[in-house]
Amino acid sequence: MLRPYEESHVAPYPTGPIGDVELPALGLPDFSDDEIEDALRGMGS
């Protein structure tokens, strides 16, 4: 049986999408997808 949510069923914090997230620049080198894949394979992934 479906019924509408009551106020007591609503979470007390936002649960919707948060939008775009801006990540800070960490000054790390840029790696290609192939370089990342090679590194992960070397780790046993």
C-alpha cells in the first residue's frame, strides 16, 4: 500500500542533488587514461 510521506518521514537534512562540485587544484601531474590503467594493472587491479 502506497501512501504519502508524512512530515515525520522527511529527513532533517537535504537529500536532493547538490549540483556541480568544484574540486581544488592539487598541483598534481595530469595522467592519461592509459597511464592510469597501466598503474592500476601494476597494482593488481
